Amino acid sequence: MEYIAVFGTIAVISLLAAMSPGPDFIVVTKNSMLGSRAVGLYTAIGVGLGILSHVTYSLIGIGFIISQSIIVFTIIKYLGALYLFYLAYQLFKMKKNDKSENLETEPALHVTKLQALKEGFFTNSLNPKATLFFLSIFTQVIDPNTPLLVQGLLGLEVAVIVGVWFCTLSLIITHKSVAKVFYKAHYYLMKLMGGALVLLGVKLVFANK
């Protein structure tokens, strides 16, 4: 009972963080809109699994090392930026499909469920800002004397909340009435999302702790 307030606080913080625009948002949107609902959902699950990777190394102390080592932090930062640039390149090289009404049955983006899962996972796990976010939670919200099991459950709570949010986003985007709007402007949205990924990558490169 004593940890109910902590679980509630973590839930609110996690949901607000997940809802803020970022690489995860763009990747889930991209795969949902240009792939399929299933692809979008698997991407969202991958993002949730990426959260678990941050939780794991934060609990065992590696997260602290990353936050304190400029070299390690920089390596992860550049890897994350390169991955975002790669995703942007995939969007920029796609050609316009004039038969936008067929995108529902013939996706513009051919991604397997496993690829979508990996894409969501790496997009999140290679984001050093997520590392700092979890360190902030575990050092400011969670008491150092909190049992390790409770800390693990709090981390799992974050992963579930983030995963559920992005699954919900995917379901909204692939709803028939919403999808029709996306299909008509899919080519320009691809370029817009590609540009957004490039900007996020550049921002990550020049980001300080």
C-alpha cells in the first residue's frame, strides 16, 4: 500500500513522456500508416521492449555509468542518430504511389512483423535521452531503499504504459476514417516524417546531458 502513490506518479509521468512527439512517435506512425495495423502494433510492442532494456540496465547500475561517462554516452548518442538517419533514408527513397486508394491492401512500406518489432526496439533503446529519463525517475521519484522487486515492477509499469499508448496510437491511425486522410497525402507525409527523423537525429547529435 505504501507504494501506491509512487506507482501513480510514475504512471502519469510515463504517459506524458510517451505522448510527447519524438522518434518513437514517428516510427510507430510511419509503420502504422504506410505498413499496416499489425505492423504498427508490433512496432509499438518493440518500443515497450526497448523501455525494458533501459529499466534493466538502470536497475543494475549500468545506466549510471552511461550518464557519467561522456565516451559511452556519446557512442550511444551517435548510434541512435545514425539509426534515425537510416530510417529517414528509407522514407526519402520511397517513390510516390498514385494509387493511394490501394494502400490499404497494398502497403507502401513492406515491413515484416519481426522487422517492425526490431525497429521499435532499436529506436527506443538507442535513445540516450530515455536512459537519462529513467535515471531521473529512479533517483528522484523512487527511494533508494525501495525493494528491487518493487523497482522492477515500476519499470515494467512504464514499459506497459508506453506500449499501450503506442498501440492505441496505431489503432487510431489505422482506423478507416483516419487512414483515408493519410492515404491521400502519404507521399508528402513520408517526406515530412523523413525530415522529422533527420531533425531528431541532428538534435540528438548535438544534445548535451
